[in-house]
Amino acid sequence: MTVTIAPVDGLPEIRESDDLAALIAERAELRDGDVIVIAQKAVSKAEGRVVRLAEVEPSDRARELAADRDPRQHEVILREAARLVRTRPPLVIAETRHGFVCASAGVDASNAPEPETVVLLPEDPDASAARIRDRLRELAGAEVGVIVSDSFGRPWRQGTTDVAIGAAGIRPLLDLKGVQDAVGYELHATVIAVADELAGAAELVMGKTSGVPAAVIRGVDADGEGSARELVMPADRDLFR
Amino acid sequence: MTVTIAPVDGLPEIRESDDLAALIAERAELRDGDVIVIAQKAVSKAEGRVVRLAEVEPSDRARELAADRDPRQHEVILREAARLVRTRPPLVIAETRHGFVCASAGVDASNAPEPETVVLLPEDPDASAARIRDRLRELAGAEVGVIVSDSFGRPWRQGTTDVAIGAAGIRPLLDLKGVQDAVGYELHATVIAVADELAGAAELVMGKTSGVPAAVIRGVDADGEGSARELVMPADRDLFR
């Protein structure tokens, strides 16, 4: 079974209150079982998750962490962080309220709607994905999966890969527990983060600067009722807290 | 530009000294610019990177780390590890000689050629990829990229994703330094681990139990002369050593 990944071309710059699902449905022919991956930045902008730095007063802690960068941005990072995991000013790795560990608690100035603003992660990216999924069903009549993706760094490895921070209508993890390989060895510890692989695959056609914030993946059997919260390692199983 | 990911179907169980490139070239029509992703397990088996547990004498340290598991396997893990990163018996996260941080230093009993054997990572996965690439050029007349992939866990996130542990003929990292977004913000810290996203994308059609150890990705512009070693974070930049 061949998998295809197609960019959704021609989307305008996303603004607050835009109907992202409608913008996508107008530009992509969707089928049952497709997975639509949408960049977090687009979802956040549509949801108005944008902060004007002019309205932010940085704390001493923010100034300290910012080093030579804008301390107002670091103030926003501190507000978005549930826990700081590592800091090397101006670099901050933080856990968000959702449980995601990422640079700057997901606060980002790139691809913001205008200068002097930063974009936050959606309040509830799984709910964002579910809303977009429902709207796509309404508009396109197709039962699709939706992933909200973001670019995360990883310990020990260079570069970011896109991962799923929100999901609806898909099974984010494929658990092979009890499944046996060809010589009868049971794959007891094998769980595949399919949603993250889908998000990364979509990045291959989206690109950071080409202004393509969405892609359609076809041919993957990942239907299900899951959420991206399942991708967060529970604290008691996490060797890296 | 649409990207396609096609499994290489019908490959036999791989044995030592198999000509993997020939087996693939017989079953897939390759074109210039294609990226061939091959599961580490297949590459390792072809290279004879298999250890019979009957020939392994476990040390006390291996017994300690193994808990209720086979201490001979943990002995092999200790031999393959350059550094132990975290241990919670029987779980061992280790850095390999190549610099990769992964479970069991890449030693795995699943999909081994027979019971009572374990498979090691290739000695030099970049060299493995380069050899396969040269052979594919010879056999298929196509200038392709080759990635050797393996399933790695990640801190803080559930499930594994496939990443590149060997590469040839591709640019593993896409550095957007100096590139500006639509509002003129310079993406100074944006480097995308394209090779890892390609490896993860290929996993979507490979599957752990379906016996498909290779896939062909078409439509991605990732030509270059890089190696998977570039994906290893240098120690001085690593906040998680």
C-alpha cells in the first residue's frame, strides 16, 4: 500500500477567526481515512493565541533567562511553562501545561502574524483537532483524522522533527504487545508513535518558509479515537524527568 | 509536490551475506532522487551482526541490569554500550559507539534470524548506507539516497519513531539559518532533521511484523552528501548528557 503526502497549496496567511477547515476543504479533495496534518502555528493564529510583546512586562527571572534576547518573550515563555526542564540562557526547555517538553514552552516568534508578536500553543490542541475534524466532516463529507503538528527538538539528536501535539480521529500509538515476529518472538515492548511519524512525514511537504501549513496523508490505516495526550510519557514511566 | 512512500514488497527473510541492494533493485523500480529507507535489522543481518547467546558469558553487572530477563542479552548490551545513560533494570538506555542514545544500545532480539540470537547495530551504518547506494547505482543505474533506519524511543514521549542511523546521498539536516519567514523574522535556530522524518515516514509502510524492511520515498528534494553522524548532537551543545 503506497502512502501519499500532498501539500495543501494556496492557503492564505492565517488570521484570527479564520475557518481553517473551510480554507483546507476548498483546496483539497478529502476522502474517508485521510489524515490532515496542520501546523500548530496556523491553528494558533486562527485561535488568536498571539501575544503582543508591547503588552508584556518582563520579570527579573525573564531578564535573567533571556540573556541577549528580548526578555518580554522569555516572560511569555515563563507564563506558558508548567516546569522548566533545562535552561542555558537564552535557551529554555520547558514542560507545557499539556505535558509536552519543548523549546520555549512552544512560544515562537517565527511565522508570527506581525513583528513584535509571539505565538503560543493552542490552549487544548486535541480540542482544536477535534473541532477541525468535525468541521471537515460537515464541509467535505469525509471522515478524516486530524493532527496538529509542531517542530520539537530532541535530546541527543540535532535538528527538529514535527510531532503531533493535537489529534482527533486517529490512533496515535500502535501497540504491538502480544504480536509475534517471524520467529515467534513477542514484541512486548513495541509501541509505535504513528501520530508523530505522520506529523514528521507531513513536514516533508510543508516546509517552514514555503507557507504551506497543511498536508493530506492518504493510504495510512490509522483510524481510531485517540488524542495526542496519549503521546505524553506518564511521569512514573519517564526516566528523563 | 506530492511525496509517495512505497513498500518494497516480497523481500525474503534476510540472511548473512545477502546482497540487499540486489534484492531491492529486483523488486522496486528506482529513479534518480529516490530515497531508499532500509530497516537496520535487515542491514545488520546481511552484515552478520548477530550474536548467539549460547556463546555469551554474562558478567555480574549484566545479571544485575537484567533483572528477570536473560543476562546474556544484557552482557551483549554492555559490550555495545559506550556509556550507560539511564538504567532501570531490565531497561537500559545507552549511548552506542556511534553516538546514538537508544534502548539496549541497539541490541534487539525481535526479528532476529532465529531464537537465542540477538542483532547488533551495523558497525558503521553510514558505510552500510554508502555501500548499498553504490550497489544500487550499479544495478539500477539510479542516483538514490539511502537511509538505514531504526526505531528509537524518546524522552517524555510514548512510543518509538524510526530515525536515521545511517545515510548516504542525502542531506540529513536542512538548515534554515538566515532564511526569513513571511514577516521578515530570521529563522536563526531552525534546523530540520529531514533524514529522521524520512525514516519515520518510511516506517508507516514498513511495519514491524509485516516483513517489509524497505521502502522507497519519491518526491523529496533531499539530495546531498551527508551522513547520519551529523544527526548526533555534539556533547558541548547537548543539554541532556
